[in-house]
Amino acid sequence: MKTAILLYGLTSYLIGVIGLASIIGAVAGFIPFGYMKILPADDINPWFWNLALVAVWGFIHSFTARPGFKKQLTRIVPEPAERSTYILVSGITSVALIGLWQVIPGHVWSLEFTPVVFMVWSLFIFGWVFLLASTFAINHFDLFGLRQVYLNFRNQERPPLQFTERLMYRYMRHPIQTGVLIGIWATPSMSLTQVGLSLGFTVYIVVGLWFEERDLVTEHGDTYRRYRERTGSVIPRLGRSVGL
């Protein structure tokens, strides 16, 4: 059973990475939107279809991240596999989001001046690298479920992670979301196809952070309240004393 849970966790991690790579690849123009071509474009308004897709994606990601859902989920799957299940669902829904997305002709902007294009691409890369670095600043392997399934496989206790304020978390509470926001908007070419995705993700982050902040206050109490007072949310609050 422990071996099966470990393999499940590893597979979920791989699918989660593929899901994130699908989003990055589509925004960068390396992967075509709507490549699954399951829904004929003439059957439904593409704006409505894309809005519905991102709304369902956002609801699934936000709902499955709530503590109440996690508690219920552990009645079905082993507790060490709970986080891996979230990553698995995230990966599958992200792949489906890009694959089912409908193409809309036209552009909001398309930059051609080479130095500006270079700077925007640099910002794009920075956003996604910043996201990845933010996961390691806390605990990448716990965040993606690998720590849980590995310690279960080794039959070792899993002590809870300590509240930390390392690196970018000293100045902002949600750098992962900051990386996403930079990555989805900093593109030299913003098509009408992509702008719906970027807007949808932005709304999802705003709404999702409201729920996440509430959960973090419930979990950490005054420790998180004080942390929230001295840090920014997705924009760093600079000028903080190192000793605080």
C-alpha cells in the first residue's frame, strides 16, 4: 500500500508539472490553445465557453483547497495522498483548460520593437522562475505532495511545517500568485484568445486569496495577523526592519 501511495504521489506530481507547463507553454505561444478540438467552434459563443471553462477551473482549484474538502477527501483517499490528489486534479484540469480553450481571432496588443520585446520576455521568464523559487522558499516537496508520500513510504513521522518568513516571504505573503500574475500578463503579444485566460486567472487569484487569507488566519491566528500587518499581499512591502 505504501508503495502504491508513493507511485501515486510521483505520478500526480508529474501530471501537475505537465498542467503548469501547458499553461506556460500556451501563454508563451509554444502550445496552441484548443488543440483538443472537442467542441465545434460554431456551436457556442467562444467568449462564453472560455469564461465557463476558467470559472469551472477556478472553482475546482479553490474548492478542493479548502480545509473542509480536504477533511472529507481523506475519508476516500489515504491522508498522505491528500495533497497529491489536489495536484493530480490541478494538472488534469489545467491540461483540459488549455486543450478545450476556444481560439478568438484578433489581438489586444502585439509588440514589435525589439528591445521592448526582449524586456517583456525577460519579465515573463522572471515571473515563472519567481513562482518556482517561491515554492522552494517554503517547501516545494510538501506543497506538491511528495514529502507526504515519501515519509509515509519510509514509515516516518511527518512533523508539521513551521511558519516561515524566508526570502520573498519576508516582504510578501503570496509570491507564488505574484509570479503567476507576471507570467500571464508579461507577453509581447496578447491575443483575444489569451486575454480571457489572463483575466480569468486574475479574478481567480483575487477571489482565491480572500479564502486563503481566511484559512491562514484560522490556522495560525495572531501570528498570521501580525505577519499580514507588516507584509504586502502580491506586491512586496519594502522598508521592513530586518529585526522584525
